[in-house]
Amino acid sequence: MRLAPGLHRIGNDLVAAYLVVTPDGVTVVDAALAGHWRELVAELATVGRTPADVRGVVLTHGDTDHLGFAERLRRDHGVPVHVHRADADRARGRVKAAATWGRVNPVATARFLAYAARRGGLRTTYLTEVVEVDDGQVLDLPGAPRVIGLPGHSPGSVAVHVSSVGALFVGDALTTRHVLTGHRGAQPAPFTDDPDGALASLEQLAGLEAAWVLPGHGTPWTAGVDAAVRAVRAAAPVGRPR
């Protein structure tokens, strides 16, 4: 799905990944689920590209529903996969997430789990090699993505800012569709290791300009970064920092 010139999404509001397309090649942000491979290839074809044109994958964190086809790109096409060093072992499958489920709506949760199962979420292939990155680093990849550390959802959770396409990819630092409750709108994401830390980390986004705030789950947000942060804080349970 084309969002804007040079900016594409695959997947849907339950699980999404993104492509930044430039004359120098393609950067993939997050890798959704293994079964999204066909959608990746199909979306690349819409702009006359193939997996051979992908220059790198940048993961917003190391959870399984963001790893999807990353190892396949790395193994079969030599594509480097970048992840914050604090989540490197998580992406390799050496460290498991410690988050609890929290609130659930049985129907919404069943819909998410069924979708994930159909897209290969029960057979995650972890990374065997990663390129470790740090907060503030600008990567030598198409679009010059800048890494913004947002620890909380996971120790190495990051946002990825690509100013050339006006996009801020936030992974699970926030969500616009809570996959366990079905609630829509900017809000804290489920499965978060440190909810208070995740909210505090959003300060790193203050004043950032981006036409698109793009979560791993939910619809794209187009009302501005600061408005998204305010909405997340307003939606946070009482007792959490705002």
C-alpha cells in the first residue's frame, strides 16, 4: 500500500511493516510476520523492485511479530538487519520478552492471534546475525534513517525517523490499535516490559516533525508527533507518568 511517494506499508492494522523506496534502493522498517513475505515481494513489484533491491532492514525492537521475514532477507539476499544493541539478543531469540498481557477483549484478542497464526506467527525464525546500532545513529541506508532510543516496550525499543519521506516509525512505542482490546486511537502498546519507562521515553520525540507516525499495529497517524504523544499520555492508566 502506497502511503506517499517513497513510503509504503505492507500488512494491515493488526501487524504492519514499512518500505522506504529511493533511487538508491529500499530500506525495510520492521519485518512483520513470516507470512508477509509474499506481500513484501508484491509491494516491491509495484515500484519495479525485488528483494535484491533491499539494502537493509531496521527493526524497531526484537519482538517476534516484527522479525517475520528479516532472517530470510538476510540469509537469501545478504540484507543486513539492524537492531539496537539492547535488543540484539532478543532478536536472536536468546532473551524472551517479560511483558504481561494486561487488559484483553476475547474477540479482539482471538482475531489478533488467529491472524498472526495464519501469517506464520507460530514459527518465528530468529536472526542469526544482526548489525547493532545505538541511539542517535544515522544509518548508511536509503533514506538515511535516524535511530531514536525509546526504551520501555523493550530495552532496545527505538523509533526510526526518515525525514526525506516525512515518516517516524515507532514500532510498539505506541499503538493506534490495541490488538488485545480492539480499542483504537493513540495509546500505550500492550506486551510492554516497562510501561512507565515507555511513557517517559516519549519525551525523546518532543518537537519532532513528521507527517506520518507509523506504528507496528494500527492505522497511520497524521495529526503530528506531539499530538500522538499527548494522546498516548491521556490514554495511559491512572498512576502512570503523563
